[in-house]
Amino acid sequence: MADLPRMAARDWYRTRRLADDVTFIDEPHIREFYRCNIWHVRGRDRDMLVDSGMGVVSLRTHVPLVTERALTAVASHTHFDHIGCHHEFADRCVHAAEADILANPTRTAILADPYVTDDIFTALPPEPYASATYAVKAAPATRILEDGDVIDLGDRTFEVIHTPGHSPGGIALYEKATRILFSGDIVYDGPLIEDTYHANANAYVASMKRLYDLPVSIVHGGHFPSYGPLRHRAIIGDWLRAKGAL
Ligand SMILES: [Zn+2]
Ligand SMILES: [Zn+2]
């Protein structure tokens, strides 16, 4: 295979401001299937970051938006593509079932092994990045989340919905006032991953049933483009029917 070009750090991230003070951040030089959606939400008293990418380039240095105000960095779950920059933030939240992984993110626990090779990139991160030695820095949580907990940004609140299945500590975040749902990797508009080493098929079905009836205006998932309420019902409805669970 031909050598991939290296990107400059300043060209690693891409940001796009959406409605409701939500900003989409991603890493366009990672192939779409592996590319995590990073979500920044502005609140009155503090901001929230949902996931933080692979961690191969500093988010704090290259996306100034994340340093403007007090910020809570939430992990939708602890796979490598979602928690790479969590160590850059002082306030870090994760569900209890994956707190150990955020504190000790071994390559196996975060799925870097076997997924991270040069094949997941269309251009490599800057030197000295190497896929063979890729690692995520430990970022022990400062707050452990459980189902029903609330992330309070002052003028807006997000409810934690525990959504195990893809991984044991997966969470979705739901804002009742706007009906925005950040779904993580339990559901998005692309091929879902149901066979990770810590996946659970029964839990996956239960989580999908729970999200199916949630009134949403928009779903911002862990991967692939966002979508509205009709697509939400179609994706989950089709998935549940295929499992004989609807
Ligand atoms: Zn995942
Ligand atoms: Zn993911």
C-alpha cells in the first residue's frame, strides 16, 4: 500500500455549528465507519462535550471552542474513537459500568486492538503518530453516572439514559425541552456494532426498545449523519423487527 500523507495538526479537526447551540466536531481523515462524532453543547453556566475523538491531536489546542468556558466532558462509552482527548479536560463523566476502562484504557479494553491500523485513515495524524503504538491516556472520571442522572448546564439539562448492549456502560443523553438525543453507539444511521467483546444481545434489545418510544426532534449519534424522528422510528423499528422483538 502506498504511504499515506500526514496531516498537519491544525487540519485534523472539522467543526460545524448546528441549531440549538450544538456544534459538530469530527476528524475527517479517519474513514467514516471509524470516525466518531464529537458534540459540543453550549449552556449558560457550562458547556458539555459528548465524546472526544481518537486523541491523536489535541482538541484543546486545535478546537478553541472547547476551552472558552467551563466544560463537562461526557463519555458515551469508552471505545478508543470516543475518549481519546478526555484526559485534556478536568471534569469527566462516564457510566459506572465503564469507569474502570476510562481510568485504565488498555488497547484491548478500548478496542484499539484490533481496530486501529493505518487502514482506518485516509491521511495519517501528524508525527510522531504510529498505529502500532497508539494509546489513549488514562482519564479517571470525576463523576460516575447512573441511569436517570442529570447533566446540568444551567439553562438546559440532559438526562442520562443507560443504554447497554454495544458496551456495558453506554449512555444516551436526552434534553426534554428540545427533544435532542445524543445516542452514542447504541444507535446511529449506519452499520451497528453488536459483537464487541463486551456486547450483550439481550441488553441491546432492551436499550433499543427504550429509545424507540422516546419523542425526539433530532438524533445526534456516535457515528454517521444526524437524523429526525421518522428515521429514528424506522432505524429502531427495522432493527427490532429483524430481531423478532417488535
Ligand atoms: Zn463503540
Ligand atoms: Zn464508535
